[in-house]
Amino acid sequence: MTTPTQVTADGPGHGHGQRVVVAAAIEHRGRLLAARRTRPAAIAGRWELPGGKVEPGEDPTQALIRELREELAVDVDVVGQIPGPLEGDWPLDGLFVLRVYRVRLREGSPAPGVDHDELQWLAPHEVSSVSWLDADVEPARAAMQRIDTWVDFPAGAVLGSGTVRWVGPLDDGRLGVIVDRTPFHPLDHGWPDQPGDIGLLGGRRVLDSLTATIDDGGLVQVGADIAVRRGDPTRTWAVAHVLPAGSSVSLGEGVELVVDGGSRNALSRGHSACHLAALALNQATAGFWSKEPPRRDSRGFPFLDQIAILESRIRPNGASDSYRCGKSLRKAGFDSESFLADLTGVTDQVNALLTAWVAQGAASWIDTGGDPTLAAKRTWICAVAGGPAVIPCGGTHVSALGELGEVRVSIMATDAGFEVITTVG
Ligand SMILES: [Zn+2]
């Protein structure tokens, strides 16, 4: 914080008569930005959440946006607040209070100006690794509690350890537990294709894993109750480990996390096979399009899977995908009649492609774009013949197609269109 002088701005609803200094909890890829002060001499070398004083008549969030542009050369979005004990603010001194906003980078990467000589992106377990200004210790700790949960399932991990951040009953009476880092894959709330992992948390049974969010008021929402899109930055994104009713877990407890490897592996096999079947379907149905399709897949084929999918359900060693095949698809240029009349031919082509791809044994992995959190935009990549498969995906996968053994589909007509049943092994 700059030493405040002649500041008259008062935040809306603030009743202390104290004036406001704003500071930023900047979260990026699961880390919090800390900045080292160069001045005044009394605090030089200490670390802070960057920000500054609110000018007379200035809106506090606008003041923060301005300060970060001046001090760190970044454009930011203010997405929320880290509420403190003084009607939402944090104690600073007799005259001033500190208001801490949650901030995301819009453009630029922060660079120190004159007020700072060093910046650090701190992981959640590193919050105590720098010497914070006294007034910033508690706000920084609270801000770390709002960092999106780090997840290790995209790299295939089934073991990990974390610190318990939240414990509470779920609607059905079972216990929900949120930790700062986990290998557990949760069911996605918006596209619930792959079931959540099961296993052990601190030796207690985990019956299910669900997506959870935390808002600025501390409200935790789980699964279908979440009304925002995945990754919405106003929320903190987390994994709710579902334990039996009556389980006992303490806040701040360090826990070992063990995913049931057999269950995970069977779901990964089902999920990879599901994606392969979708790609093979795109290729095998390319001839039924009479004009340029609305979308093409990464291998250049009309993306029938994404254009027509209604629902996808991954199960151990398999998947079921329902598609529409009606008027709108026909309008887009897809010859539904000819396709439905030739399901046997299409099925044979799809199975031939799947056999060839599995025999080729290509590698398969998840690209997180360097973001270790649950909120990352993740992509499944597989080096199949004829161009790599690249599909947005939040699930888990085998590391090489050779692990699948055999993948086969059956395709049948339904009332809405058609269904693809994929089976592994
Ligand atoms: Zn997927």
C-alpha cells in the first residue's frame, strides 16, 4: 500500500468513517501474486498484495484497476472480494482499512514498476514462504483459501495429499470434504459424462466425487446446484469428496488421498474409447454431408459427434452416446435418411478404424495449458493416424491406445436419432 494522504474516498456501505486502501488477490493458473515493496524504507523488502489508495471520488474497483495498470502494467477484471472482519474490510491502521478484491488478468503479464522490485506467483502451500506486510498476512491466507483446487488426475495420478479446506453436510446427509489439492476426478456439473472417482481420504471411504464451487460469502454449492458455467472466475472451483454420513474430518487436517485405481482405469478406458468412437463416427459419416458442415474435427472430418450429441455416459470399459438425427441436422446438410438406412455399413467402417487405431497404439494425454486447477480448459490429445485427435475434455484417459485391447461399437436407431454403444476389451 502507498502511504495514504488526502484520501477521502469511502467504499459504499462502509460505516467506520475510515478510508479505503484497495489490494488485489490476483489468481492465475492456481497461484497468487505477491509483490515486494521498494519503499517507503520502513517496509522495503516486505511483500504485499499489490494495490493502493483510492483517490477522492473514485470507485474502489476502478482505483484498483488503475493502480495495477500503473504499478504492474496489467489490465485486470475484478471478479469478487476476499471479505475481512470489518464489514468486509481488513484492519490496516487507525485511519484506513484494506479492501481486498479477487482479480483475474485480462491482458499483459505483471512486471514490477517503481513500488516493487520482485514478483512471485505463490502456490497454495507457499503462502508463508515470503515475509508479508503485517496487514497482508491474514488477507493473503484467506485469498489462498479461494484459489481453485489443484487437480492431479489429468496427468493420470491416483495418489496425493492435501489440506482440508471445507467440511459440510451435503443435501443427502453424506459429508462433503474439499481439500486444496487432490488426484480425485469429480463428475462435471454441466456435462456429467464420466462418473466421479471413489477411494480413500485420510483412510475414510470416498463414495463419490462431485464438482463444487465456493462464492465470496463462503457458500458451497455442489453438483447440479451449481448454476454457473464451468470455470466461472467469480467462484472458486473445487472437488467435493463424498464421505458416508457420520464421517469425521477436521478443517486444516492434512490427508492422504488414494483413488481406487481399478475403478479409475476402467473409466479411463471407457472414456478414451468413447472419444475414439466419436472420431471414427465423424470419419465414417463424412460422405453423408452435402455441404460444408457447421464444424470439423481436428482431423478435418465433419464433426457429426459434436454437432448431434445429446448425451454421453462413460461407464467402466465402455460408453453410451445418444445423438439427434432430425430436421436441423438435415438442414445443415446431413443426409439422415441414407445414414440411418446404412447403419450396418457405418458400424463396420467405425469398427475397422477403431481396430486400426488401437493396433497402432498411439499415445494419449491431457493438455492442461499449464493450469493445474480444476477450472483449467483441458484438451485430450491422441496421435492417431491421419492427424492428431484434439478434443476438449475434462475426464481421464489411458496413456496409450494399446491399453484398450479391443474397441467395438454398435449403432442403433432411436426415437431422437441414434445411439452408439462402445465396448472395450
Ligand atoms: Zn471427454
